[in-house]
Amino acid sequence: MDKTVASADEAVADITDGASLAVGGFGLSGVPIVLIDALSRGTATDLHVASNNCGTDGWGLGILLEQHRIARVVASYIGENKEFGRQYLAGELEVELTPQGTLAERMRAAGSGIPAFYTPAGVGTWVADGEMPWRYAPDGSVAITSPPKEVREFDVDGQRVPFVLELSLVCDFGLVRAAKGDRHGNLVFHRSARNFNPLAAMAGRTTIAEVEELVEPGEIDPDDVHVPGIFVHRVVELTAEQVQNKHIEKRTVRETP
């Protein structure tokens, strides 16, 4: 089964208004920037995004933010994106801040057929008790807050320990970037670029992968596969120029000895 498509624009053409997206990447590492750029050239708006963060100003998901194409974000932090913070505090964007490990497990659970799970992360905080500001009003007051979640105690090492119930995070589409992929959709990621990409691939009902190197089926050792093709529906081969177009969030250099 050949899952390759001719271009990123073709691959994202059926992403429509209001679609939910699970997007791989951590900071600027492993971000599916070619697919995001293709979305930015389209018309889809009111998007709901689940990603560890929302890129930076002018890069990654920050491009869609600046176009006001994103209505809601589920993320673990705002990071270096000043526009993300501005839109959130100005009431232009709904944001569900989620503990990083919980976000990762919500995506993984979505691809594993697990509707919900219990975790100790967030117990005794607004995460579990509710009242987390999801959206602000233009005057700075809180317009929408998170609802309280179910908390249940379990026996752990002879003690009763509280855990909060978290729901899996199924999205309409998953957008990921891989170092290598074959025509069947099997994917391999390079070191830190692996981050949230396998989880985003699992969370999407339709997952689209941009790959830096496209190989034929059988060329990837099965033991090297990070995401099996069963989770991937479309594969876009990147050009050499697209592969090289990578940004560094904070460039640190040292003086020559």
C-alpha cells in the first residue's frame, strides 16, 4: 500500500474549519513545519491544536497563531512565543495547560484505545479541582475555567493515594515529522526529534507524516521502527531544501580558544 502523496498542500487539503490537530515537536525540534506551512496557505480556521507547545513567533504553529487560525490549544507550556501569551491573556485564544506527562499519555492513550486513565499529576491543584483559566475576557477577567475532574484513591504500597482521571485526546488529524519513512508509513525519528511525534501520530484519526528520507518497504529494519505504518495514512517526501530548513530556538556559541 503506497501512502505517499505528491505534496504537503495535497496532504492537508481536507483539513477544514474546526478540525482538531495533534502536532508533533518539542520547542523547534521535530516540528512538521512543511505541513504547517501548507496549512497556512490554505483557508482552514478555528483549529483546535494539541501540541507540547505552540512554536515560536513566526515559526512552527506560531505561523498559524499569527494568522489567527487557531481557536484552542492544549499544551504543556507557552514557552518563548510572545504572541501565544498575548492572545491567551487578551481573550483571543482558549488554552488548556496540561502537565507534560499527562499530555503525552493522553495522546498515547488515544492511539491505544484507552478512553481514560488515572494519574497522580495535578492532584490537589487547579488541574484536578477546576478553576484553571481556559479563556480570559478582554477586560482581564476569567471568562471560562476548567471543570473539576474525578479524583479516586488507590492502594499504593499500602497507602491510599489520590489520582485524577484524565481523558484520552483523540484528534481529527495528526501532523508529524520523521527522519525516515517508507511508502507503507513506517517511521523512524532522529534522537530528540522523536519527542511528541510518535504520540501525535497515534492520536490522529488521520495521520500525515513529512519525512526527510523516503525509502522502499523493507529497507527499515523492523526493530528500528518507532511508529508502525498502521498509525500513518499519508506520507510526504521532503525536498533537500525543506530538510535543511531548520531553526534553532536559542543559539548558544562559545569563543574560539
